[in-house]
Amino acid sequence: MAAVRSRCRNVADIVHVAVVAAPDELAGKLGSARVRVYVDDRDQTPGWKFNEWEKRGVPVRVELGPRDLAAGTAVMVRRLGEGKQTVDLATLPDLMSGLDDFQGYLLARATAFREENTGAVDDWAAFEAAVAAGWATSRPSRRRRRGACRWPEALKRPVRSL
């Protein structure tokens, strides 16, 4: 702390330097726990940054501020909308050990969604019904491999999977 004070003129500068240094220190601890970390120190508002990382699909966001650092805590937000959770900085690396389970859960959820919403079709009427619902796949048949069976040109709507 003495080195920090020597570079700063007032209390606000000391707090600012501590807040800027703390995420890098925490990132080092999480990195040693084999967690990939990105410290977002861009000059944007917190809300803009939160939205940016939610759009990217980051599983866990950790927020640090001056009051959090003074209390020795951080705010952790999980991707699936479980709300904000205040956690102790010392236990944060242990909490991140559940990321593999979280990834497994997301994969299982996406696979179940795909299986429930994808249907196999063999004829044009079934294909139109599946496209109207939004999801369709086609089963390869011997006729299609030889090129004898062609889908009608009446299809105007884009297909997600054919």
C-alpha cells in the first residue's frame, strides 16, 4: 500500500489505483485455477459492458467495485439469470470449479431443445408442415442420392436445416 500511496495525491487516487489493480490480481488467481478470464477495463459504462458480455454468452460475470473491495467481496452473475450473488473474494476460485458442470448442463439443454424441435420428413407435405413450425431435416433416401427426387421449387421460406 505504501507504493500505491507514493504514486497518488489523495484518497480518491488511492481507491482508483486499488480498484484498477484488484481485477488483475483476481484474474491471476483464477488463471492459476485454470479459469479463462478477461478483465474488461474499456472506457464504457458498466451497463454497456454487462450487455456486451451477455450477448457473447459468457457463463459467469464478476463485478468488482470500491465498496466490494473494501468488504472483501465481489458480485457474481451467472448467465442463466439466477440473479446477482455476493461472494467472498477468497472463495471465488473455488466457486468457479463448477464451470465444467455448467457447460455440461448447457450442452444437455441445447441438445434436448434440438431433439424436441427437429423432425425428420420424407415427403413434401411433411416438409411444408415442418418448415411452418420452424424446424426440419430430411432423411436421405436412395432416390434422393440418385437425384431422382427433387424438392419442388415452391419453397419460398428460408430453411434452417435441410
